[in-house]
Amino acid sequence: MINTRPFAAVTLALLLAACDNPTADHLGDAETAYTNQNYFAARDAAQAALRDNPEDAKALELMARTQVAMGQGGDALLTLDRLGNSGQGPSDETMLRAEALLQAGEPDKAVALVANDQSAEAWRLRALAAGQDGDEAQMLADFAKGREAEGDKYKLIVAEASWYLSQDDADAARPLVALAQKEAPERIETLLVTARLAQLDDDNELASRAYMGILEITPLDRPALLGAIFALGSLDRIDLLRPLVARGIEAYPNDVEFIYLDARVKAEDGDWEAVRDELQKHESGLAGYPEARALYGEALRRLGQNELARAQLAPVYRQTPDNAEVARSYAEVLLATGDKAEARRVIEPLANGPESTPEDRALLARTR
């Protein structure tokens, strides 16, 4: 059963309560959360520990590790600098710093740090650096060397699988995902590559279970929230994705992805005024998001604001002329604004095409 409690508010409430409790074990909470891969909770608890003692080396180390795990390389570098000043850096500080540099977009500096290291982890970082530089051949060669090197290969396997998945190469990713599943089936990284592979295989049932597994560990993970919503939407499980959209919009209120998804849920309910109002509040951020802009135009059309709808839908149609939903909506607006000839030009290819619907043909007839 999906928990619909407002996780962001709960996390903040727990953190504030802990701040008022002089006996709270912030460091212990951070260690536990980090071990469990709940990086949001680990970050909050580490911040609380550092408020108690800004020079606490263990808290700084946990903060740096958490920031790297969350992809916040620039912040991690600042934390590692503070940790270095304490003279109590961890044994793998070089690796941590190299990964943070990669995340901060400085691959050359990252590679220089691990120049003398031949471990699997060092080869993973070299491969990621080569990928950032656009050198695919070098990246794949580095991954191959890493698989033959000494040391833990789990993160390298996941990184290589992720690259193949980003290329939609399910066959190349499949054996690597299987290795990750064998080595660490419950880790977030394994669940993520499992979900992504399942989506390439059009197995949205498996994908949704894997994404939900991630959310059981770290409820505010953005990629997992979006992935689960997409998979559940493909299964037409609107009942299950609703609370995930609500969770996402609460945790990321200015994120256009969640703004759009929240508006889509309102559209599903037929509440077009709410759709318009929500997207109108964020109109300046919709320019680069055609799906959201198209939905905004459709809401305006449904509410009889046809000239405004036309202004929204015209550029979206030009950008995505093969999108049937956009073409239908735009044709309706063109008819409503008296432009029958343009409406016919827009809807005719769809109405005469192999996937036309009775509604498309009826819409074409209205343009004559």
C-alpha cells in the first residue's frame, strides 16, 4: 500500500523535533540513514549534527558521502575541504573527491587524482570522465579494464549498465543488470537499472515494482518518483500514481515535471479551471516543456479562452506536428477562432491517416 503522508513535511518535523532534543543522536541517525540509502534523511541528520559541532569530522564525512550519493558534487567538494582542514579525512578521500569533481563537471581534474590507481573504482571514474568528454570508445575500454581489475566492481557494473540503458541497448545492459541483481538485489542502484531495463522491455509491471522498491528506501527520490508515475500511467493505474504525484509536487513545488503531472491529474478529473490556474502560475517556465504548454492550451480551450489557447498551441504544434493530441486540440481552437482553412490543413493528415478516429473524421468534416 502506498503511503500518502507528506514526506517532506514529516522529515522537517522530525528534524525540528530532534533539534529541540539535547539527547538526540544526530550522528547515529545520519549513519543509519546513509547505510539504508535514505540520503535525504542522512543529509538532514548530518546537518543537525554539524549544527551541534561544525568541526565533527565524522559528520562532515557523512555529509560529503551523502552529497556525492545525491549527485551534489560541488557541495561535496566544499564539505571535503572542510574535512581536509580537520586533518581527519577518510582513507578513500581521493576517490570521493574525484567523483565529486566529475559531478561538478571537471573530468580532467578527476582523472588526474586517480592517475596512479588501478582499482576497479578508479577505472569506473576514468570511464565516466571519458563519457563526459564524449569519448565513447575510451569509456567502453575503461569499463572493460575495470571489470578485469582488483577491488569491488559493483558500482562499475551499474555505471556501465546505466550507459547502455541510456542508449536504449537492452541486450548489452541485460547481463550487467543481472550481475548487479546477483550481487546487491536490494540496493537503489540495482533497483534503478532493473526498472529502466524493464521499461525498455515494455514490462511496466516490473518497472513499477522496482521504482516502488526505491521509494520504500528513500521516499523523495526524484527519478524513482517520476519513473514510478510513468510506469503506473502506462498501466493505467491512476489510483496508484495520484499519491506519488502529490508527494512529488509537495517535495519539488517548482519542478516543471511535477507541475505538469499534477495538472494532468486535475485534467483526468475534468477540473480544467484548476489545470489552467496551476499552469498559469508557472507559465514562464513552460516554454521549454511542450507537453505542459499543450495541456495549458487545452485547458484554455476547454474554458472558452480560444485566442489565448491558440497562442499556446500554435508553437507547440509547429514543434510537434505529428502529435495527434496537439493536432486535435489546435484544430478545435482554429475552428473556434474562425480559421477553417488552417484547421483543415492541421487535421486532414490525421483524419485520413491509418490511425484516424471517428472524432478526427468528424472534426475534418466541420472544416468544410
